[in-house]
Amino acid sequence: MHDRSGWRRWLGIELVLTLLLCMELGIFSRTATNFWTAQNFFEVLRLSVEIGLLAVAMTPVILTGGIDLSVGSLLGLCAICFGKLWRDAGLPPLVAGIATIGLGVGLGSLNGVLVTRLRLPPLIVTLGSFSLFRGFAEAITKGVDNFTNFPASFLFLGQGYLFGVIPAQLPVFMLVALAVWLLVHRTVIGRGLRAMGYSPEGALYAGLPVSSRLMWVYGLAGGVSALSALVYVAHVGQAKADAGTGYELLAITAVVLGGTSIFGGKGSVHGTLLGLAVLVVMKNGLILSDQPGELVGIVTGVLLLTVLSGELLMKFLSRKSEVRRRERLLKTR
Amino acid sequence: MGLWLAAPDFFKARQLLSLATATSPVLVAAMGVSMVILCRQIDISIGSQFALCSVFVGLAAQRGGGPGELLALAMGVGGLMGAVNGALVAGVGLPSIVVTLATMVTWRESLRWWREGEFVRDLPETFQWFGAAQSSGQWMVIGAGVSVLGGMVWFTQFCSGGRFIYAVGSDPEAARLAGIRPRMVTFLVFVAAGAFTGLAASLNAVRFTDVDPKTGTGLEMQAIAAVVVGGVAVSGGRGRVLGVFAGVLLLACIGPGLVFLNLPPQWERAIQGGIILLAVASDGFSARTGHRNAISGGKHHA
Amino acid sequence: MRLMRLMNKMKENCFRVCFAGCLVTWALVTGCNKPPENATNGSGSKSITVALMPKSKGNAYFISCRKGAEEAAKELGVKILWDGPTEPDPAKQNEIVETWITRGVDVIAVAAENRAGISTALRKARGKGIKVVTWDSDAEPDARDFLVNQATPEGIGKSLVEEAAKAMNGRGEFAIITASLTAANMNEWQKQIELTRAAKFPELKMVALRPCDDLKDKAFNEATALLNAHANLKLIMAICSPAVPGASEAVKQSGRKDVKVVGLGLPNDNRRYVKEGITPSVILWNTVDLGYLTVRACHALATGELKAGATKFSGGRLGALEIKGDNILLGQPFVFTRENIDRFDF
């Protein structure tokens, strides 16, 4: 547990990110056109759902000290399979969607099996499945096949608005985020995940079923990727083998920016959400300020480095002043 | 590898020669990455470094730089970018995967902003193959690749510097107690990886008559995959340079192999992923050691 | 211990208050803000904003288009926004278009990476009163007002096969190098190439199709493997612009005089090979003119000069151009050969 007191308890990544977010809001409200509008507020949220889902599901994976590079490719594969099930197998979208999520869980668990049974590093396993899933998506469609003309009732998930203002995919995202938040922060399982991140051996000796928990975490990531695929298909209105290319890095960026340690053990779902917010607001604001898209990437990279260095610096400072405080206490005693 | 027996043409001298020429730069880049991974770090920014170095080489050649200057420039620029990574990882103490993720995006997007994707054209005649004829130029590139390989084998097996990398990769704390400075080693490894990438970029650039600023896209994945298939443990401290060489060769053969076997290109990526998984899975089966499955763990938690 | 937990809780609460504060401020300010700036039907006094999107940034083809677009913008006093995804990706194109809708622009002109993928966002833009033009490659017809059509897929496919047949004397094996297996327009071209081949040149035989990821270096490697694997290969057809110089260089280095390259590429990238005779011809339209015409059309659409059903359009320095249905035609694809390539610089 972090031992901080007084003003020092404010020194966290959350504070840094919140300040950053406020700064972005301040800057963009001056430079960007139509930035401060309710429409834009919901638009920003709407456009961040796919990445957001992936980032939220990635958080528990990284908390266990793992990583999942395959989520973007899995999104592509699931999108294709959904299209295939709906168009060629003639299933109604609901059934096809459920089957797709099942498939996502299955393929995610495949990562889990390789990680736990063969004791391979997650980075390598998911690097392999990153190619494998995308390859299957391309092979199934021969790269050419493109699924379109989905029924309007399904497209509503990605394009519709509840009560005319709230994007339809937002409640889905909020539900998933809440569920994962509860899982990570309010259950024994979530605490076990952190324990595994700190030390897998320690967790094992403490009686945690490390292997099966890991399986579940990767399965969850797969399932949520499949859900994200459904939202993606409904949003863009088509399913093609290149769906979700590069999304894994965006999701990891959001998670890491949100203060989750890449080595596992430390991190939070709300941190991820804040990190995501900082990224998407920046992107939206830069476009609305008529800045070129390359700047988004550059600023993302610089932000990532500054925020994390800043956090390290703060920790260092707070540890230093903590030591000084203790010394003073000892003297007075 | 027996797969290629189905296509005897594959082993014709000309194909092997061109394959070797094309693979040499990748090999050099993979050498740099393998050092980083042996040191228990990772570098996913080399693709972007590669592109940036290539463009610098092209621009310098336009201004009339000679071969020596070009090589020095590329390695200098690469080393500088490696030093940025190294300083952030070893100096500040940030995780390498995050640092290099950030620098990857930053370099790539800056380059795109700056050059807007335009080729560096109208290079002098003396640029291609360093001004030599094509056949000798090809052998020059291959020779450079092989000598880097040889140098690396010698360095990692017989030099104390190379052994330091293994030591730091196995356990930084133990290495420190043994009198090695792990941070310095880590920093230098990143600098070296950058310089190797620069060398690879210039070896690649001289194969052509102009420079595509998008070059090197995906090189980091190629190199990491080759290193891992070659049996280097991502948890650091374990693996051999010759294994990496085999890994580079194996992966480089997939694409042309498919052409020779007349298989549909749609399967290329799936096969690539399958090979990576198979290779590491068999490695996992054979060496079921109790190694901790940490990803690129630089430092343990405080 | 209890104290510590309490503090942690407090910290979390503070953070929550902070976050909620952020949201509330946004909500408040949005509430008091005036409604979004609407797209004006430019009366001439107010400057018109045209948002132009290439398929992807960092592609030499689109850079030359941008030159023309900026030339037209200067002539007409139009403000241009030029942005696009860094990789050709329909979802990212969508995202930028939707952000432009929020921003409020007068005209959106998109080179669609994917027909169905972009149309949703474009329909939404039209619903908000923004004029929509597609250029370079089309979206669904009901998602845009006009298409600036530089060449139809049929025209491209036909010219490519005809040039190929000319270089191969009407018979033999050829291979295609494409950008990626998923690129929509390239798949469309391949279909047209196959149709023309089957109808007019049945003695041509396609033996392989390889992707090069839009990278010149990879195109070189693919072409080298093709040359070595197919001894009877007589021609490589490169249908994405970086692939043409890549394939030509591969042919040059292989020393094979019996293999030629044709393809879609920019004259500047290929001048060297066209002159050496490795590439007898490169096919493309004038990309600078394409950008120029697109901005001209956008301006005319915003000011009301150009309306649905028009048959003629005055394209500034390009003179009067024909409109066929809702397609503004730039002309036929142009064949760059050794004789004429020096007249072009883009």
C-alpha cells in the first residue's frame, strides 16, 4: 500500500491526468471550433468506444503482468466472423453477435492456454496470435470480401442515438467499464490479479488459482474485443479484414497513460478511463483546431513520456519528503 | 525447412543472392534488437528509427556525401535516437516497452509531417551500391551483414562487454553486486541498437536509387519475431546470436517461399503467426524452466 | 492501518470530485454556449471552408493532388483543411469526417478508402446541410452530391491491360503487385483488368498476385521473388504507386531484358525507368489537376453555381468540363511514355 499522507496523497497519476485534461479543455476551448458543445461532448465519447472497450479489457491483463497485442487483430477476425455468420449462415444479428462474442472468448482463452500451459511470455504469444488472427481474417475473406448492408436495427448500435442525444454504444461501454471496474476494484478476484502481477509465485503460494485466473482474464479480453468488433461494424457499417489495425497500441497507450504499471500489480480502471479521455479529447481538439493528424501521434508520444516521468518524479519527491518527515518525527520524540 | 524441397527453384543462386541482399539489413537490425532483448528490455521503435535514418542518408547523398560520411551519419543519427530511448529507460527508469512505444509514434509521425511521404529522389549515381557495380555492391551488403553477425557472435561469446549484457539481462541486481553498472550497460545497449539500425538503414538504402520514407514499417515486429523464433528469451539473459540468424532466415523465406510454391498470398500472415507460435511453443515444451514470464522486466518493483 | 485506508478512500473521493467537476464544467459551459456555428451557404463575402481528405497521408500521389488543391484555393479565396488518416483505414476516415461535421465546414471532399465504410458518415454530413463531394474514389451515390471522376475503374483496367498487351506483344505470363489485399479500389481494378483480359486478350495469363503494403522496398522484394520463381514471366503490373519504381528496380537488378513493368505511378518516381526502357509506360491522370478541379467543384457547389443536373462545369484553367450524371469528368487516364514524360513534374 502506498503510504502517503497530507497533501502528498494528492500526488498521483490521476491528479496529473485530471490537470492535463483541464488544460486540454482550456486550450481547445480557445483554439477549436465548436469544441464546447453538447454535440461534440457526445461525439468524443462515441468515437472512443471501440478503443475504450479494448483499453478497459486490457487493464486487467496488464495488471497481471501480461499484455495482449492481439486485440486489434482479434477485432478484425471477429468482425469478419460476425459478417460471415450473419450473411452466409443467415443467422439473425443477435444470435450472430452472441456467437461472435463466444468466439472472441474462445480465441482469447487460446492466448491464455499458451501463456499458462506452456508458460510462454504473453508478449510473444500475443505477437504470434496478432499475425495469426489477422492472417485468418484475410484468408477467410481472401482480403476482398466486404460485409455490408446490415439491418438498420443492428446499425443502431453504432449509429443511433437514444433520446436523440446519447449515442447508442455509450451505455454498452459504460456497462462494460463498470463491470470491469467492479471486478478489478471491488472483488477478491481483482485483488488476486494484482497479486499475480506483483509476483506470480507469491500468488501461487498464497493459494490463488493463477492459471485459471489468467485464462479468464485473456478470455475476457477476447470477449470484449469481440464486443468492440460488433460496435465497430455497426459504427462503420461494414466488416472487412483490416478492421482494427493498430488498435492494440492505442489501447495499450491509454492503459499505460492511465497509470497502470506495464510490469503488473499496480493500476486502475478509472485511471485507464482518464488516460483514454486525455487521448481522445486531444485528438478531437486538434482536428477541430485544424491541426494536421500527424500532430496527434507526436503529442501522444510526448505526453506518454512526460506523464510517466512526471509521475516518477512526484513519487521520488514524495518519498524524499516522507523520509524528512519521519526524521523530524523521530527528533521531536 | 524441408518445406522448400517442394520448390527446387528456390535454391537457385540468383534467388538466394537477392534474398541474402534483402535480408542483410534486417539481420543487422535484428542483431541490435537481440542485444536489447538479451538485456531484458525491448525496442519497438527501430522501424521508425530505420525510416528516419534512411531519409537522412538520402538527403545527405543528395548533398553529395561520400559512402563513409553516409554510414557515419546514419549510425550517428540512429545512435542518438537510441540514446534517447536509453536515457529514458536507464536514466529515468521508465519501462522500455512504453518508452519505445512513445518514441516509435513520435519519430514516425514527425517524419511523416516533415517529408509528407515524398520519396527522396534524384540521388547521385554514386549512391547506389556505394558507387560500385551491382554484383560487387550486393556482395558488399551481404559482407557487411555477415561481418556484423560474426562480430556479434565474437562479442557476445568472448568479450566481457557481451557477457555483461547477459549478466544484466539475467539479474540486474546480481550484476550490480558483481561490479557491473546495469544502467550504463542498458543505456549503451540502446545506443548500440540505434546505431545498428542506422547501419541497417544505410545498407538498405544503397540497394535502391531513391528513398521511400515509409520504409521500415513493421520492421520492429519482424526483428522481434526473428529474435524470439531464434530462441532468445524475452525475460532476458538467455539466447544465442546464431539462433537469431536462423530466425531471420526462416522468417525471410516465408514470403518468397509462398511465391515459389504458388500459394495464395492471403495465407502469408497466418503462416507467419503460426510459425512464431510453433517455434516458441516447442521452445516452451523443451525448456520448461521455471523462468518468470515477465515481459521485458527492467527493474523489479520497489 | 485504518487511518491509511481512510486516506486512500479520501484520495479516491477527491479524485472523483475532481473528475465530476470537470464534467460539470463542460456541461455548464456547453449549456450556456450558443448553438453550433452552422454551415453557411456562402454569400461570397464569408470565406468558404473546404475540408479535403485523402485516402491516407504521407502518400506522394496525394501530395501532388494537394498542390493543385492549394492552387485552386488561392485563386478562389477558399480556406482548405487537409487531413486524413495516416494509414488507409475506413474507421479513421469516418472519425475525421464526423469531427469535421461537428466543427462545421461548408464542403467535405473525400477520397473514399472504402465505399460502404465512409458513406454512413457522409450521409450524416449531408443531413446537416454540408455539401459532400467525393474525389479519386467514390462512396455510395446517395452519400454525396458529386464525384470528381479522374478515371473510371473500367478505364483504368482497360488502359492497363492494353499497355501490358502492347509490351508483351499480346501473349504471355504476367503478375500483379498490389498495395494490400484489402484495398477496395485495387480489388475493383483487378476485377476490371480480368474482365478486359478475358474479353480482349485471352492469351495473356495472370500467374500471381502479391501485396506490397504500399512500400517500395517490399515491392522490390516481391518482384524479385516473382522474377526468380516464374521463368516465363514477361511483365509485372504494379497497381499502386510505390510499387512501380520498386518493381522496375527489381527488374533492372535482375538483368532480365525480357521482362517489362507497367503500372499506375507518378512520372517523377518513374522517369528514370521509363527512360531506360524497363517501364515502357506509366498510366496516371494529372493528379495536380485532380486536386485543382476538386476544390473548384467544392467552391461552385458551396456558392450554388453548381447544381444537381448540370451538364457543363467551368473548371478554371482546365476550361469547360463535361458532367455525366453526377460525375465531373477530368478526362481519360493519361499514358506517360519516354516521349512525353519530361513535360510533367509531379
